[in-house]
Amino acid sequence: MSVSTDTLHLSELAPVTVQSEIRAMTVACDEMGGVNLAQGVCDTEPPAVVLEGAERAMRDGQNIYTRADGIRRLRVAIARQMARTHGIEVDPDREIVVTSGATGAFQAAAQAILNPGDEVLLFEPFYGYHANMLKALRVVPVPVAMEAPDWEFDLDAVRAALTPRTRALIVNTPSNPAGKVFTRAELVGLASIAEEYDLFVFSDEIYEHFIYGDAKHVSPASLSGMRERTILMSGFSKTFSVTGWRIGYLVADARWIPSIAYFADMTYVCAPAPLQHGVADGVEQLPASFYAALAADHVAKRTMLVDALRDAGLTPQVPDGAYYILAGTGSLRGPNAAEKARDLLARTGVASVAGSAFFRPGSAVGEELLRFCFAKRDEQLQDACARLRSFTPTT
């Protein structure tokens, strides 16, 4: 006898959850054999010491579960790097969790700290995963608009967005997608608001080593009075070009770590053991010159893509950090940014992402922008630039 399944249904969230525009463009690009500047996969060559360390760990039997907060050797290496680069003293046994990427860090921290119905401020344009993770936890993301082309924001607008349900704000510096590097003055202003209203600050610093020109990376956790309320999230996916490894980390006050580690353990038990060892080798052994060369190499890549976008009539906004460029849609065809991105893909074989993916629904600003990633091997980036220069604007 058949049993009716008419009463089975998806969750309240599922009907409004769709594949991200970033992944959709990646699929479309793969289908036509184009050059993918849509997804931030960072397919430059990983450091040999990192690859060799992971391989050695596998052969040495480091293939079982680690502690939920990660192997101690990596936690110690992170603590030393925090002291060296940020001047922040961190207890590797009580204030660090090695996570499944920075995304895993954010999920675990949000589950530990936020309740359904809480509100969290984030700056627009924002990283879609931040907003969508909050929604998945029944937390309300509240965008605060930044103004192009320098992506400045008004502290009065931040205050105006606060309500009695506001529990935290998210800072992504350098930012995805705008490449904005929050200045010390801006962060001090936000720190003052966080202290006044007793807010947490989630600080996503995954692109901290991708800084250009005179810009300086400042972690909110390094500011006076911010250590206990800042949840610092970062990782090695971008720095070591191992986005598929999913090795991130979180630094927070010891009061919050047990609950954060609990939710990390519940979600994925631990980050991949041998890959933690490979990353630890990189953090321990790579000199400061590696990070300087990383930034210099990406400055050259940025210049290459900026010039090609200008030649194609897609006016770029030159970022101070990260490895993305927001550019105007120029004369591309389509009623919105998503269709214009597909028009560019069809006519050049270069995939980008609709700017609307990084703005609240209905934002006119996002519909006039596309995001391009320049963390590519030089030969791939040169191919993309040649394709862009072949683009004939519609008159």
C-alpha cells in the first residue's frame, strides 16, 4: 500500500535558498570552457613547504581525528603569528580554534553567540555567505550602505541602524567584494559604538596578507577595549592557495571558546588532520618575505586586470586589498547585473559575478556592477585579459 507524502515539506528557509550567483557563474563558465574570474578559488601555486608538510603528515599516520580545536602545533604557530603581525598576545590552549575554513569559524561562532531574532549589522557591499549564514540561523542581517568608489560609511548611519535587538556587527577587512581596507580611524569609530552598545564584533580577516599601496591592515581585536568582544576569523585558504583544504581559524576571548569549539565539533568534528600539519609547516617556516612577495605579485595581477577592464569599457574600482575588482557594467546587454554577467560570458568567455549578489535585494548600485577575481595564474589571467580586450561594446 502506498503512503502519501503530501505532508512532507522543506524547511521554512529552503524555498528561498538558491545556489549562489558565484557558483552559478562557475557552472556556466565550466560548461563553455571559459576563464573563471567569478569564484575566488585562488588557483595560484601553493608553497612547496605546505604541500610537502601535508604529504609527510599523511605518510606519518596523521590521518585520524584531532582535538576539536585543532592540533596544538598549529595553534601555537597561529598565536606566534598573531603576536608578530598584530601585537596581540593569544593563549594557544584557550583562545584559538582551528576550523573548517573561515566560513566554518563564522558558523560555529554565530551559533555560540547569536539567538534567532537577533540583528547583526554588516557593511554593504557584503560577502553573501555572511548574510546567508545569519539567515540560516534565523538571525537578521542589517546592511549599512557604503558609498562608492571609496566605500566610505557614516558612523551616524551605523548608529541609526541599531535597534534593541542588535547583538553584533561584522567587519570584513580587506573586504570581499570591494577590496576595502578599513582604516584605523574607521575601526576606532566602530569600536566606540561596539563598547557603547555592548556589541560583539565578528572580524573576517581572511585577506589580511593581500594589502596594496599605502593601505595598512588593522585588526579590531588589536584596538583598546576590543579584545574580549572581537571574534577574529581568518585562515590559510587564500594565503597558501589551498581553498579546497578548508583550514581556517578563530581567535576569541577564552570565555567564548568552549561553546564555539562545541558547535564546530558538532558540525564537522575537526579540520582535516594532515592538512593542519601542512599549514603549520607553512606558518612556522615561511619568512616575512613570502607575504611581501604575495602582495607584490597580486599588485601586478591587479594592474593587469584593471587595464584590461578599462580597455573593455568596464570602468574598474581599484581595490586596496583582497583580490577582487568591482567594475561597471558598461554597455553590456541585459535588464540586470546577472544578465549582463551572462552577456559578457557569452561574448568573451570570461565569467564574472553580478554585483547584485553583494547588495540587498532591489539595490540599484549592485545592478550596475560586476565582480572579477584576479587571483589566477598569470597565463590564465592573461588569457582573460585578452578576451576582455576583444569585447566590442554595444552602441
